[in-house]
Amino acid sequence: MNPNSPNRQHVLERTRNIGIAAHIDAGKTTLTERILFYTGMIHKIGEVHDGAATTDWMEQERERGITITSAAVTTEWWQRAEEGSIKLFPEQKQRINIIDTPGHVDFTAEVERSLRVLDGAIVVFCAVAGVQPQSETVWRQATKYNVPRIVFVNKMDRTGANFQSVFHEVKEKLGAHAVRILIPIGAEDQLIGQIDVVNQKAVYFNDDGKLGSTYTVEELTGELIGIAATAYDELIHAVADVDEEIADKFVHEQAISITELKQGIRRATIANKLIPVTGGSAFKNKGVQYLLDAVIDYLPSPLDIPPALGMDPDDHTRQIEVITSDHEKFVALAFKLWADKYVGKLVFFRVYSGVVKKGDMVYNPRTRRSERVGRLIQIQANEHKDIDACYAGDIAAMVGLKNCTTGDTIAAPGHDVVLEPPTFPDPVISMAVEPKTKADQEKLGIALGRLSEEDPTFMVKTDEDTGQTIISGMGELHLEIIIDRIRREFKVGANTGAPQIAYRETITKPAGGEGKLVKQSGGRGQYGHVVLTMKPNEKGKGLTIENKTVGGSIPKEYINAVFKGVTEAMTNGIIAGYPVVDVHVEIIDGSYHDVDSNENAFSMAAIFAMKDGFKKAHSILLEPIMAVEVSTPDDYQGDVMGDLNRRRGHIQNMETKGKLAIVRANVPLKEMFGYSTAVRTLSSGRASYAMTPSHFEQVPNNIAAEIISDRIGK
């Protein structure tokens, strides 16, 4: 059965949902701007450094020249076949939904939720810097969600650009089965075009004042013939290794046509067995059109990926296949919320099956409630275009849903299915915030509520001891942007305290714990009794609980209350009240009273038992460790390393790229405040650095004592 509704404008086969992701400053937003220009969506190129890029529309993005929030745009690409070249989908208008994601580690949640709903991605690398820390993080995120990828080696016009070096880094550092399909011709100021390896042609981009809009396809000449032949041979072997149809022809020495080879590359890319690599310069307008052709030729349509798997909310063992078709029941995933000052709460969603129309009732299996869709909007960065219906494979936004959060499934009324939500890292840094005046108090609460609803990595809580409002996020820049938005968008005056680290506690040896709640106050009392054991869990495993009681020592109806108490006890450790991580708990015994026992009593008894166990299990304090990579001219390498050592850093390795030294170290987050200023001072402004969360480690005793003393003092 044809999955396309007769009412839709763009058939599923000609739809591509792609993201553009990479390390900060690799050129993602510049590439997106060129794509929008060549596809005719915009008629004037805006530059990031001028604060005029289409997808960097927030004031904070334009001021800082960085992407903060992922921006969605929809465009069309008419793929025409030039003389002598073959394309898989010639003379067909293709719809491309693009999400431009941030590169800064503080906004990693934007990348995470975007990759969760995309079918393919362009991963951008800088031709000089190569594979950088955040590139590796993005790569792991794409692998987690099984997203097919194309690599674009950007900035081939820059001094020190080396396509071959980056190609090898992608294979070695990321373990990718990478193949070259578009090799830059020349580099630095001599960059003039690309070798089209599959068609064995040379593509030259014309510097005719039309911003690279025109190019010519010519026969290969001179040394380009040898480069192209070697790359073609490598490509055929690589595809034959992972694709049966090409392998069969290769083994039997049968001719493989260009169309057959392209189909083989497409199958292998969609199956995540192959990564096509292209190179060019978005800023200098070279190589973008052929990259777009590669997106169409090799990245999947919504029909090419396996059906999404949902589950029954009442029975998590029962999987439900969500078929990509307009004729199935409506199922979508809400992957982002945004408070728009004109239309209110926007819910960004990806449709996996069915159709939703303006005015329809939709159902949220989490809340078990239905709501009406007020408006459907196609997003073009910060511009809104009202539409009447959304079809399978579409990405859009809806207005009118009040009880919806990031990761919720939205479905047809009565259709109980839950799609896997995106996962997000825990915040690593906190600070206190308070309104400047009493008049600002209520407005601050509303602003924080809306921002935490939008951003799953931004959390708000009230400190029980001091009554202060504590906000937590992924880094200094993350919280700085939040405070800036509170002041600008919500017009709220706010004072902030110094940033605080999100420490953790854990245990280092097995112990037992016993908790008893006995209250007799005349009439019905309270009785709960829990005996448990605890031991350190594997790193990153979190809390695991097993019920090992026998003979009904704790009745079945109270076991969930015990589990709840154990989980609650993990939120406050005994050293300094920080959350406890990586503990395995076994409930082994207890007792109950026929009249006085209830769920609350057993929940409290479990908390007492956990606190008792923590005292005996030798609890320690953990601090977040950051993976830091500093790129500095050779002359300053010694100063940079000395400074990292003073910050309790452990140097992991060093390498040289041209005249640049790359220093990698693990450094406690506590020591990295203000590092951007320090590294600029050390290197006369010539060094740059990147920082990503790595792991938690035990805090040295002398520093732990300071932290505990400071915490108690507050």
C-alpha cells in the first residue's frame, strides 16, 4: 500500500530529515546558511560573524557568534544531473528538513534531542583542527540513536587545511568505516573544486560574483586522474566489504555501473556500515551543492529507516511497531518546547505515523489526557508559517498543548503507545538566584518554570536549609545565557550567587542498614521496619534495588513504598547532603504491624535504613572531571601545561599539528572557572580550548574538608 496520502505535497520518498552537528566553530551555521541560499529559501547570505545568520536568530546567538538553540528550517532541493554525471534521484524536487544544532558542550541537550528525531546527519569537521572533543561527543550521540551520517570536512580554504589528515582521524579516532566521495581540489587559497569520485569527474566552482552558484563538470586531468582512480578503487572495495549485491559482482569480476555503486553506497550508509566523506569550504561557497546531492543520494528518507518501536505504557515488555505511513494512527514525539513571545508555548514534534490536522484532539499516554491542537506551524528559524496538516515524516510545531513535556509521545485519541524519549545528562554546575525586588518574585518563578520546561538540562529547586532558589545547568555559559534570557525576555531583575559545583557522594564498601518507624499516639499509629544491605555499584550504573525478603516479612503491598524510600534517600548523602550515586541495595528483611503499618511508614523506615547504611559504608565525595583540550602555538605549550597542572589537571597526551600544540588533560570542574580568561592571558590571546564532561572522581581529602565546611557554613 502506498504510504503517502494523496493530499501531501512532498512524498515520503523525497523527504530528508537531517541535522548539522559538530564541534563549536567548525562551520555548521555557515554551512546551513549556504544550503538555504543554494536551495533558494533565502536570497542573501548572512554571516555568523556579522550576527546575520538565518538560524542564529536569538539576540544572545548574534552577539556571541555561537549557536545556542537548535533551529529548524525546511527547504527544497531540485537535484539536476549535469552532463556526464549520474545521480540517483535526478530531476526531482526533494524536501529537506534541517536542524542546525549548537556545538558548545553546554548546549549538548539540543544536539541530543535533535538526533533522536532525525533520520540522518551531516557531521562537520574543521579541515585544520580535525576531530575535536565535542566532535567525538556528537559522534557518540549519533551512534546511540543509530543515525546514518555524511562527513563534511569544512574550512578547506584556511591555512593549514588538510583533508587527508582529517579523513584518517575520522577513521582512527572515531572508528568510522569512512570512504571519500568528494575530494577537494587544492587547499587554502588554491581551493578550486572537488573530485567526484563516483562519477570520476572534476567539479570546478566559478568565482563569478554569484557566490558559488555556478560550477562546471569536466574530465579529470593530470595528477587528479591518479588521485581519483585510487579513491575509486578504495570505494569499490569498501562497499563490497559491507554490501552483498556489490560484493557478488566484485567477486565474479562483473562490471559495476555508477547507478549500482551509488545504490550500494546508499544501502551501506543507511545501514550505518559506511560513512561517505566530502570536503570543501562553506564560507568560500565551494562544495555545498554536491554535498546536498550526497544528502539526497545517500541519506535515508523516513521510509528507509526501520519503523519506530514504541511500547505499551501499561506493559513495558510489549513493543508496538510504529509504521511510517499517512494511513496509520497518528503517533509523534515531542522533542522540544519553546516559549514564544507571540504564540505562547510551542511544542516541536516529529511525526512517525499518521496525520494530524489543526483542531484535532491528540492524546498524551503519559498524562492519559487529550488536548486540542490550536495551530500547526512550519518553523523557519524564528519565522512561523501556519499549515493545516502534518504528515508522517514531517517536523513541525503545534500550539495549544498545555500538559506536554520534552520526550512525551503525542498520539491519536485512545492510542496507547510510548516512544523512547531522548536522554539527557545531569547538570554539573549550580548557582543561587533571587529577584531584585518583591515585584520581581512572582515573575521570576514564572520565568524559571518556563525555561526549565524548555530545557531538560536546566533544573530549578529550593534549598530546604536556606530557602534560596538554586538553578543548575551544564556549564558557566549555559547559566549565563539563562540569566540573560530572564532579564531580556521575561523583563525580570535577578541577582545571582557564585557558581557551585554539582558534587556527588557514593559508598566504597558493603554495609548493612536497619530502619524502624514506631509511633503510638492513641488510635492508629505508624509502624514500618526495613533491613537492607548496600554495596558499591559499577561506575555509571546508578541505583539498583533488589527485593530479597522471604516469608512475607514485608508484605508485597509495601515493597513499592520501600523502593520509593530507598530512592528518596539517594537524593541526600550524609557527608554534605549531595545526591548519592552508584549503589546496589538489597532489601533482606523487616517486620510489619497488622493495624499500624502503611506505605508512608515503610517509606520512612527505608530512608532511616539507608542513612544507617551510609554511615557504615564509608561514604566519599565525588567531583565532576572535565576532558579539556587546549590548542596553543608551540611557544606557549609549557605555560599552558604548567597552568593545567596547578589546576589539579592530569595531562593525558599531547600532539602537534603544524605549528599548533594540542594538549589534552582531565581537570576538575572546580578548577576551571575563569579558564577562558586565563588561557587567553597565557597565550597572548592565541590559544583556544574545549571542555566536555568526562567522569566523576573522588575529591582529595583536604579539598573535601573545605567543601564540607563551606556547605555546613551555608
